[in-house]
Amino acid sequence: MPFSHQISAAEHRARLDCGTLNQLDELDPALDSLLGEADFQRSFNLLVELGRDGPILECAHALAVADAFGSRRDRLQGRVALYAPGERGRIAALFIAMIGRHQGLRMEAFRERAWAEQWLGGPIGRSA
């Protein structure tokens, strides 16, 4: 599976890198892998790196991407920041976040990673 995740239990945050997903159907196993980790708590904030290109950033798939997160909203009670650099990514992330908020998630889209991290409470692994 071409994805990775990182959890910081001390900071109540996690990161999911979806930038290398080759197919949309790889998103569900990536989310389940992260949410199934013993260290992950449903109140954690989550940074989702969508990448620069790939099927996850196609606006035609925005509903399916948002549904993947929305169907797990009972395990995603914290903030979810979607980070996608570039214009194409920004448009798709905005659309996904809009749908996600409608589904009850605290989800926002960001073109700058620093802004996403600030919204989540700071970068993972760099707290004092």
C-alpha cells in the first residue's frame, strides 16, 4: 500500500500521507490502517496530505473521498486538515472539505502546510 501515517499520542495528532495513492480504492484501507492503530484516539486532530496529483484530487471523486472520511466520523472527532499544494489540489480539497463539513466533520482545506498545522495546533513531532 503506497501510503504512510504518523501518530503523536502526546500531541493528540496524526498525519496521513495519501499523496502516493494510485487508485481511489486505496483510501479506505489507508484510513482503516490509521484509525485501527492502538495509539490513535478519535479526538485526535488529523493532517491529511493529499499530494499534488492523482485520483484523490479529481473533483469527480470528491464525494467518494469525503464519504470515506464521513463514514468514519465516529472515529474522527477532532479537526481534519486537508493539505494539497497547487491550484488543482486546492480546488479538490475545498470541495472535499465542504462535503465533509456537511457530513458533520470539522474539516478544512489548506494550500500551505504551515497553515494546516497551525489550525491543528502546530506541527506533529515539534512540540516542547
